[in-house]
Amino acid sequence: MPQFTASCSHIGLCVADLERARRFYREALGFAEEAVFAVENTINDLLGIPDNVVMTSQMMRHGNLVIELIHFSSPATISGGLRAMNQLGLTHLSFVVDDVDSAAAHLEACGGAVLRDTRTVFAFPDADPTILIFCTDPDGTRIELYRPSSSLAAG
């Protein structure tokens, strides 16, 4: 057991286009914009970037979940494509929704992508199924939309 207390502060996501990311997380998932910070060559060592760091940090809140959208004007962002789920590190953000298919269509209309082959239904005897699908935000961060069986939600 650690000798300190810890609670989640936020999750950081590097984005290629800050306005597009703000709009997506606001319109697609209901996040609200909070503090925004402009950073220029003051935390290079902290970020592991040797020089010429120009970035904007936008905090976004959805209930108790806070994400930090981080946009680098310099150096340029590096695209890595869709991460494999067995790659070490953050794999996805997950959101409980009432209707997986409607939520996925809404996410897509807001600029995300639906990974249609990932739609999965877990059937349970004498209960409605659990349904999930993976989507991505405009920068490829994987987002799970999840509707648990009422038998799981009650337990």
C-alpha cells in the first residue's frame, strides 16, 4: 500500500488540430472546456523535448473525468496510427452509453471514425446483452462505447 493518497487528475491526449479536438470532445461526448494554457519553452525537460516547445493545453471535463488536449505548434506532432491493443500504455477511453449504435453514428458525424468490425455483443441468459464498439477520435485515439447488460449494471 503506498504511503500517500492518489486520485486521478487528468488524462493527456496529443492532438493535431486543437479546434477540431475541442469541437469533437464537446459535441460528440459532452465535455466542457475548462482552463487553457499557452506554454513556450518553459517545460522542455519535463516533456522530454529538447528545445523550441510551443504548445497549448486545453483542459476538458465530463463529470469527474478530465482530459487535457495538448497541441504542439513546435515541434510538429508525430502520427503513430491506430495503436494495437496489446501495445503497452494507454489503450482507450471508455464511455457508457444507452444506445451503442446511435452513439457511434453521432461520434462519426462529429468527425470520429467507427471501427465497425469491433462491434461485439455478449449474450446472457435471461438478460439483455452487453454491447460495445470501438471508435476513434479525429486523431486516432480509441474510444469504446459500452452498453452494459442491465444484469451487470444491477450487480
